[in-house]
Amino acid sequence: MRRVLVFDSGVGGLSVLEAIAASGVALELDYAADNAWLPYGLKSDAELRARVPALLAALEAQWAPALIVVACNTASTIALDAIRAAVAAPVVGVVPPIKPAAAQSKTGTIGLLATPATVRRAYTDDLIAQFAADKRVIRFGSSALVAAAEAKLRGEAVDASAITEAITGLFGAEGGDALDVVALACTHFPLLAADLAAAAPRPCLWLDSGAAIARRVLQLLSPAPGAPRVRRAGFTDPAAAHGLFSTLQQRGFAMARIAAAAPFSADPLPDGASA
Ligand code: DGL
């Protein structure tokens, strides 16, 4: 069975992994998170360009994936070229779904909800210029939502103020009364889609990249139909991820040690983590 490595700074990439798993094909799915550096959305471009390619090269050396999904808009929009140069496997990046959002908007006003880094990236400006030049695009950057999604997966309450702030930032902005599609351009945010929808002043389409990324993976690997196998999950700061272990184990993951990522790790590996 071919093996795919899905990577993010934290649990956000699980929204992408789940879309791949839902496609009903025989793939093995590994997950790695650079939680020692979470949140990426508050890191500088230069820091991310230096760290993420080197970390992915170390992960590739240990886990030998047939394909790597960089399930992180914040890393993809700044470092995709550097990542592709650093690893041998094909790389699928996740970038803001501006094109489908623009195509599906009836009012011509779309929202872009992403990390503070992604909303200000030149890559994002280019996507808007290319696919949404005739649309009003309301951008809102939030790292509080990243923390809220992490908390949700640890089984904790979602920070209502983070949700309210994002909803106000989008719908309360100039022209926000016409908003009908919001591009969820951070992989953490689909994990909060129900919370966002419930707090929104009216129904709108919350669009994420998961299904499109799953299609791209299938196109590149042509896996046989079958049951995907979720395999292992590793963290660069396993001690800080402890609160997530039971959620991940319930989803079928074995907690794994990423020995090759040791130079990137903040803390020693916990007892019981396997290689
Ligand atoms: N999940 C990541 C993304 O898609 C970023 C979260 C973070 O700030 O670390 O942008």
C-alpha cells in the first residue's frame, strides 16, 4: 500500500487527512505535526522557509512516504518551492481556495479566513488577482482560531471570543453584508466550521480545500479502491501533544516517535511513544 505523509504545524492537517481517508482508496496515512513551532501563522517568512523544508526532509528520511501533503496554507504559501527542492517525494501543497470561492459566490463578495501570515502573503495576493479580481475579498487573519481548533481536538471548550472576533471581522467589515462564501484558508478552520456557521449572522458557504487535495493525491498516486489505513502520528513536541493522544488513538493512529526530527524537537519524547 502506498504511503502518504500529511504534515501541518498542529492538528489542522487532520481535516485534510480525513478528506483523503474519505475517498475510499487503499493508502496508508501518516501524520506529522510541528507543534514545537505552533502557530506557524505568527512566524516570519524567513523562519518558515528555513525550518519546514529541513524538517520535511528529515521526516521523509525516516518515514519514506510516496507523497507528502503540506496540509498547511501558512507553510505552502511561503515555502512550497523550497520544500520541493528539499525532498524527493512529490509534494502537494494546500493554498487558499480563492478560485472555487470566487466561482461559487453569487453576490461577488467572498471572505478569506486564514492565519495572519497567509492573509498578507504575496502568494495570496496573486491568487486573488488571478481568480477574484472582479470580486470584493474581505480578509481576516486569526491565530486565536488556530488555538481554538487545537483546544477542540483536545476535548476542551471552543473559545467563543475567537469565533465572534472572526465573524465580526468578516461580516462586520465594509461590504460584509453581501458575503456569501468564505474560503477557509487555514486547515485548522474546517475543524471549527460548525462553530463558525452557528455564530454567523446568516447562512453562507464555508469552503475548504480538503476534497480538492484528496482528488489531487488520487490523481498523482492512482491508488486501488479499498480501505485507507490511518497509521501513525508524530509530533516535534510530543510532551505538548499529550492532550491529543487519546483523540488521535480513537481515530486509529498509533503515536509515533519522530527520531529524525529530534533536532527540531523542543522536549524529550514521552514514555510509550514508539519508533
Ligand atoms: N494549519 C495551518 C494553515 O493551514 C496553520 C496554523 C498555524 O498558524 O500554525 O495555515
